[in-house]
Amino acid sequence: MQAEQRRTRALTEIFTPIDHARAADEAAQQIESLILEGVLRVGDRLPGERELSRQFDVSRPILREALKNLESRGLITTRHGGGTYVADVIGQVFSKPVMDLIATHPKASADYLEYRREVEGIAAEYAARRATAEDRAMLGGIVRRMKDAYQRGDFEEEAAIDVEFHNAVGECAHNIILLHTLRACYRLLADGVFLNRLMIFNLPGAREELLFQHLRIHEAVTAGDAAKARAAAMDHISYVERATIEAARTGDWQRVSRLRLSQRAAPKGRARAAEGRG
């Protein structure tokens, strides 16, 4: 809740006064641009009507016209008595039927990681070339929280920060199409369409290796070394691919072992029961 409140406060300063000649269109276009650039993210709450009209320097009727335009196009949603939010435009990249199809297709997981390896490499390369001082500060903050979660052994938070880190690298690349492509990829990951990331953390040495790999990506991006950043990102996804296969195999081995143990114990139980009846 506190994080959401801090982000809501931050959003109150991102809008600027507009040209009154086309007030409603200008207001709508400014919000559109912020969504497209990834400044406004899915679920972000817009400032209240009074505050937003003040920042745009327009009347409330004009602001309402702009918001109605955006809502009719599915870019924002209004909750009765609860404010206005950025709609789930990323989730619409993969519809529910497509997500279900991907989740049940054996080859999809391998294709997903193959695709991610390439786009993650490009994103890291561009980020190393284009990241601003503010971008580097943002990444630094995420890495500090990642280290803290690792030290505390908080697997859930580590997994969440993992996705946040890669999202941030995508933002630092400053390419709109790449940004939204990556966000669609991470949505599949966050929704558990593929193997649960927490399973990978159970592999010996995996948490340490993943932290090390994220630090390598961060160091290369911060240093502006595009080639090293790309290589580090691609090596990371290759490791995730191998670890995913290993975690799946280990999980299957454990399942089979439990079935064998149960099956071998069953005859003894039945024999004892027969003896009791005799």
C-alpha cells in the first residue's frame, strides 16, 4: 500500500499545461504518450480531477471530455467512487485463449526463452548506450533491494524484483516497441504461464548464480558497455533455460520417487491387514 501511495504521489508531477486551442485532444494525447512511453503503467492511478485539471490548466468539463475519450478506447478505466486508472493494455497483447494455448503447448516454454534471450540482449545493449543518470539511479535502487531480499532469503520478493529489474532494463533501452514487447513477455512469466520461478530457486547454488548474473547486467549497463551488457543478458537467459529444464526434471524425479515409495509400502500394509483378519 505504501509503495502504491508513493507512486501515486510521484504521478502528480508528470503532467504539464497544454495548448488551449485543442485542450481536450492535447490532454488525451499527453496521457497517451505517458502510457506509450511506459511512464504510466498498468494499474497506476491518475491524480484526482481537481489536481489533474490544475496541472493541465484546463477546465473540468474539458478534462472529462479527454478522459472519456481515453476510456472509450480502453486506455483508462474509471471505478465509481474510486478514481481513474491506467487499463490493462499489456494484458491484451496476449488474450486469455492465447495464454491458455501457450501454457499447454510443450514447445512454447522453450520458444519463449529463445525469444527472450534475443530481446533481453537487445534491451541490455540499448540500455547500456542510452541509460540516463536517472535510469542508472533507478536500476541501482532495484539492485539494492534485490541484494537485501537475497540476504533475507525472501524467495517471493526475489522473484518479484527479478521481473522488476528486467522491466527496468527495458525502460532504460528507450525503445517503445521493445518496452511493450518485453512487458508482454514478463506478464506471461508473472502470471505463472511457464514454470514457477520459485522452483529454480530450490536448485543448489541457483539463487547465488542468479544474483551474480543480475549484478553483471547492471554493472555493464551502468558502465555503458553495450557488448558486455548484451552478452550478460543473453548468458542469463541461457542459464534460466538450463535451470528450468533441470528444475522440471528434478520435480519429475521427486514425483516418481514418491510414487515408487508409496507403491512399495502398499503391499506391506495390505499384508498386515490380511494378517489381522486371519
